[in-house]
Amino acid sequence: MSLAAAPSTTIRLATASPATQSTRQETLAQLERLARSAGERGADFLLLPEAYLGGYPRGSDFGCKVGGRTGEGREEFRRYFRSAVDLGDIVGPAGAGGLEKWVRRELGGDEGLGLDGDLGDETLGSKGKRGDGTREELERVARETGVFVVVGLVERAGGSLYCAVVYVCPRRGVIGKRRKVLPTGTERLIWAQGSPATLKAVSTTIRGIRVNLAAAICWENYMPLLRYSLYSQNINLYFAPTADGRESWLSLLRTIGTEGRCFVVSSNMCSAGGTKETSSSSSSSQQHQQQQHPKPSPGIPPVGHGTKARRRSIFDEDGNEIVLSSPVGSSVPPPLSSAVIEEDEDKDKSERDGKKGTTTTETGTAVTGFVSRGGSSIVSPYGDVLAGPQWDDDEGIIYADVDLEDCVRGRLDLDAAGSYSRNDAFKLSVEGLALDPLPYYA
């Protein structure tokens, strides 16, 4: 008697590195194109970057310094606030929003609508729906393409902004939403803190395969206890949308995959930048250039101009970095920041790869490289890189076919929140969040 073949436990993961477009309508249209393309290639899940809807204001300071704010900065924030997404949610305790009530649409009628329910020039909202219609648009895209979409966005609720991620199921619509619990660095100027209660994992079923999934946003992934709170919920699919385009980001993803015995999918924008404005540049563009290249402090040579500090390492023909020693008593100043090093490394890598550093747009503006190079990736439960990193590509999609049973196979020797946790001695509790493990099988 022959044994029946075991049902397949393989799904297809996809991620991409698109940049936010000029308007929300254009960004949503780009999202739909990517989802349709992923669906045509048989993708089950598609991840898009942190703050993809609403935009990541890289390089902006909103006119702020310690003890002072400018009117121009307040106006810039007003525009950024207007461009954020209104999902019809509330602020909620500690920035938790309405949680399950919001997911189940139990918060009420159309209180969350704007005065005309519009989404830019095109009305997506309608009477009886909360928010600006973006939620419904995302649900439509997921439903029509058959792709489970996980996307980062900037959410407007009350008088504050939140960096958020929504989980959009093709069959059930939005089944969950995260709000970043701790914005990084100067992000705290513009984004409020979300509640750890939003770290709740969610489950869906793909062709009879149960998938437990959750997301940690950007540098939340450097918070060991936050990662552990996700492992404790027994996830097998870990999403990490980010704005971190450094090459070192991949090593963190590999650690998470190995540590959590889960598949890890990351997405970061690939954004062109470093523009050299033409003679017709506006004053706002000139102000932006001043923000990108502030005046140096007295006694410190400006970065990239004049007497530049000697690089302290070189690369051999195989791409290995060799650190150079500095003479005793050397007057070479220390790097101003890690960003200076990263900028030099990207430049050196570009030179080593033989890439041209300058292109010209239709408007005649010379673009000299990227402000963010992407780096989207997919990693296995053993830390193997399955796809990516996707550098310098804002249009393509990368894929990986994965067997979710590899997560179980990996638990033979490592279950960070179970057999390898010593939870008799080490304990974690999260305010507003139950850490009960979800079952692996439907």
C-alpha cells in the first residue's frame, strides 16, 4: 500500500526596495504594480519598506535644535503631517490604537474621516468608513492580487504621527497593525511611541499552511527583549522593514533567523539622491542642500571638501578591508560620525564595482548616487541568505521559495523561547501583551 504524499509546506516570499513617490496616489499605484507583479510570479507574501506610505524624511531636521525651533521647520512638519496616512484608528492607551476593535471595525462610524474623506485628488473614503480610504485600498490590492501585503507607513492619529506596519490578508483584509515602540534618534522628534501591546503576532493560512507572523521595525531589531517577545509567540515568519541601508544590517538579519529559527524578510528603500541642482533650483532645494551639508564646526575640515581626512583602511582586489595604522601623534581628526565612514565605503565600493556615479534625469538634474541603496533580503532559520541583498534597484522584486517546516527542524537544537530559554530563571513580561505561543499547525 502506497503512502499518500505529504502536503506541501512551501510558500513563496517576496520583498522589494521601492522609494516613496511624490504623492500618496502614486505610491499606492506603485504598490499595486509591485503586488500584481509578485502575484503573477506566485508570491504569497510581499514586504515593502518602513514608512513607504507617508515617506521617510531622511536628512530633514524640521528646523530643530536643542532649545529652538524655526517657523520653516514647523511648516515642513505640517506638510509631512498632511502627507501621512489616516487609517481611522485612535491614539489609544500608550499609543496602542484601538487594537482588535480597530481591526474588526468596531470603533464606530465615520468619525475618522476628514472633512471631505479625500485621498489627495481622488476620493477613496466614503460615508461610514473611518480614515482616508487607504486601508480599503490596501485591502483591495491584496484581494485582487492574492498576495499577503506587509507594508510600512506613517500613520496619523490624533495630533501625532506613528511609524507603523499593517498586515493585509487577501481573504480577511487587515488582520493587524504594529506601531513602532521606540523611534530611533531624531525620529523621536516627529514620531510618537507606539505601545508594546501592538507586538502581537498574527496568523493566516496559505493553501492549508498555517503561518505565524510578526514585524519588528528597523532598530527595534536591535532590542533583544523585543525580539524575544516575538520568538515567544512562536512565529515562523519575521518581517523587518527598515531604513537602515548599511551592509552590517544583513548580519543582524542572519542572527535573527538563527536565533528565532524563523524566516526573516527585510525591505529598505532604494532612493536616488545627492542631487546637484541646476541653475533653476528653488530656494527650498537650496535649503535642503544646506541641511545635507551643514557648516563644519570650527577647527574641523568639512567632509568632502578641501582637506579631507585620510581614509584609515583600504580594500584589496578580493574586496577584503585592511585597516591602516595612524602615525603616533597624528593630527588626523577622528571621523565626524559613522555616516562619514559609510559614505566613503559606498564610494569605494562603487569605484571597485566600476559603476558610474552620475546619471541625469529628464529635468536635467544630475543625480550622484543614492541616499539609500536598499539592501532588501530574505534569510533562512539557519542564517543562510536566500535572496538579496538587493542593492541599487528600486523596481525589481526578489523571491525565495521556503519550507516552513525548516523552522521546526531548527527547533531540534534551539528554541530560544522554549527549551533553550531556562524560563525557570529568566522571565520576560510585556505590558499589554500575552506571550502565549501560537500553534504551528492549523
